[in-house]
Amino acid sequence: MHTSPLQAPLVMVGGGHAHLVALRQWIASGQQAPAGSLLINAQPYAWYSGMLPGLLAGRFAAAQCRIGLASLAAACGMQLICDELLALDANGQAILLASGKRIGFTRLSLNTGALPVINFATDGSLPLVGAKPFPGIVQQCRTWQALPPTHLAIVGGGAAGVELALALRISLPTTQLSLFCGNGLLASHPPRLAQLARIRLSEAAVKLHETLPIERISEARLYAAGRAVAQPDAVVLATGAAAADWQLASGLQCDERGFVRINSQLQSCSHAHIFATGDCASLPNTPHAGVYAVRQGPVLAHNLLAEDNGRQRQRYQPQPRALALLACGDGSALLSYGRLATQGRLAGKLKDWLDLRFMHAHQLATQDD
Ligand SMILES: Cc1cc2nc3c(=O)[nH]c(=O)nc-3n(C[C@H](O)[C@H](O)[C@H](O)COP(=O)(O)OP(=O)(O)OC[C@H]3O[C@@H](n4cnc5c(N)ncnc54)[C@H](O)[C@@H]3O)c2cc1C
């Protein structure tokens, strides 16, 4: 990549959770990014994953679940560029965007999330709908509501798979739904939460297949354990986080799955002027989940400006356990914290309160949509 004529002191790529919190923090404390700094995001909005199941289930409108980035950036003295980062040259300190623009940077911050994992072969005979990016699945769900499919398969037995299955049950009441888990349902959560989720899925007539990893898609059929196990109209991927290819090609030190290795100050382990947070980053004891990205935000806000402000950088310490709240689509939720697991309307109210509080704080910060 050649050095770009366009040069910015700070470039923040991705409107992920940590960047939203960092920008809001700067606004609240009256700080500005260095003049000429840029925020780059593929779309003009940041979508809030916690409310996506509620949006698909018809409990929220789209405008409640997304944050307009232009005014958030402007309030911090930054310009929003709606574009996609295609390549990063970490040594050359430059990025290449889908529009063909090349931008050089003094400091870069990545909060670009992750892609769905596709860990099976496919002949392309079935549409694959990723849980991310969110605008794609929201649009697809609207199309399905107009013309309901006979059968959808959801692949992935983690929190997102359970939430999507229960949300789709409400938006597509006549569609047969199957949920395939590579191992046990909610394997990284307490066994009691998995048991509560099994009951909810059964009540919602979602056919659950545990410990049945999908091996391939061929001639519009899903194969597992060497046999055809379903013939759906489409496959929804809730398969966890995969790293974008450009991360590994960037020259940044990455872990074995391609996520950017960072230190506790949220800097790349190989390039101190590049920061990474949220799902695109790799830090011990830090799962890929929005709640961890949110907690990185205040530390990132401080550290990105620490040098300019003549301050010491702060360290991010991941919380030892996090509250998990899984929306059931009807206003109730499954809850786990440590080994505790429960469910009900109260858990749903707590989830709504936390989610709406997060959105309200950002919308107030910018008085955006
Ligand atoms: C259905 C579902 C429900 C979930 N619910 C929860 C929950 O309740 N709690 C929880 O903790 N986690 C939840 N998660 C996980 C959560 O979504 C992720 O962990 C979280 O979004 C990661 O946030 P992030 O800050 O890394 O980036 P993201 O929120 O993924 O944001 C990344 C942003 O970067 C942009 N972007 C990506 N690539 C580029 C590029 N190349 N160039 C420019 N812009 C780019 C994207 O458009 C996006 O705006 C859920 C996930 C799903 C699928």
C-alpha cells in the first residue's frame, strides 16, 4: 500500500460498542479528538446487538436499536466516513477503503466486530444469513414475514442462536424452526440455564439438535454425522465470532484465529500506535461479547488521548463474570450470573431497562434519531 495523501492524526474504524462508549465519554467530559480525526463505519448507524432479538420479534422499532454515528462523531470534532476498511498496512500506517480512498494515520483504533463462523462446506445451494451484519438479517426477516419460509435452520447453540430462534418463532409463527448445536446447548453457561432454555425452545416448537455439528450443505440439505438432517429454505448463522481476513494480512500480531492480540492498555501487542477493542481483538479472559466491549470503552477513551494529554495510559481489567440476559422475544428473558440461572418477566424487564438505558445515553449524547 502506498502512503496516502490524506492523513489523519486519529482514525477510529468501526462503530462498535467500545467506540460508542469512548465517544460518549469524550462528549460528557468536553474532550475533542485531535483536529482532522476520522470515524469510519460501513453504515451510518451502529446497531445495538442486545436489542436485535427484540427488533426481530417486533418489540422494538429499528430506530430504537441503532445510533446515528454522524452527529456522535461531529460532537467529538470528528468526521464520519461511511466506508469499509478493506486493508490495513500496520507498518506503513495506512488503510485502504472500499471506495479506493487511502488514509494515513498517526494513531488507529479498531472496533470492527467479527463475522459469523462458517465451519462447514457448502455447495451454495442454500442461502446463508449471518446474524451479523445486523441490517442484512433485519431486511431478510422483513422479506420472510411477507413470504414465510416453510423451514429455517439456525446453526449455533450459544446465546445468539437461542435468542434468534425464539425471536423468529414470534415473527414467523408458521415456519418450522430447527436449532443445531455443535455441542451442548449454551455449553459455556451454567447447566441450569441450558435446561431452562430447552424448555423455552420446546414450548416454542423449535426442534433442538444438540451435539450435532453441521458438516456440509449439499443439494439444499444439511448434513451432520454423515447423513442429511434437514432440508430448510435457508440457514441462519449464529456460529460465534470469526476474524475478518484483513486483520491477519495487516502485519499486526494476531492469535491463532486471526484476532488482533492486544495488551491490557488495549494496544496491539506488535504496534503500540494501533488500538483494538471488542470482538476484533484478542485478550486473555475476555470473551467476545458486547458487555466486555462496553467496559473497554472508558479505558479506550482515556488511552487514545493519553499521550496528547500528557497522562499515563490506563489498564483494562476484564470482569471475572458477566451478567447474561437472553431475550425470549416475548418480553421475558433467561438470566445467568456465575452459577445462578433463572428466567421470567422480571429478567426481561431488567434486560429492557439496561438496553434502553444504553441507547438513551448515546441518543442523549448526540440528540440523534
Ligand atoms: C443476535 C445477537 C445477540 C447478541 N446479544 C448480546 C447481548 O445481549 N450481550 C452481549 O454482551 N453480547 C451480545 N451479542 C454479541 C455482540 O453482538 C458482540 O459481542 C458485540 O457486538 C461486539 O461488539 P464490537 O464492539 O466488537 O463490534 P460490533 O458491535 O460488532 O460493531 C462493529 C461495527 O464495525 C463495523 N465494521 C465492521 N467491519 C468494518 C470494516 N471493515 N470497515 C468499516 N466498518 C466495519 C460494523 O458495521 C459495525 O458497525 C449478541 C450477538 C448476536 C448475534
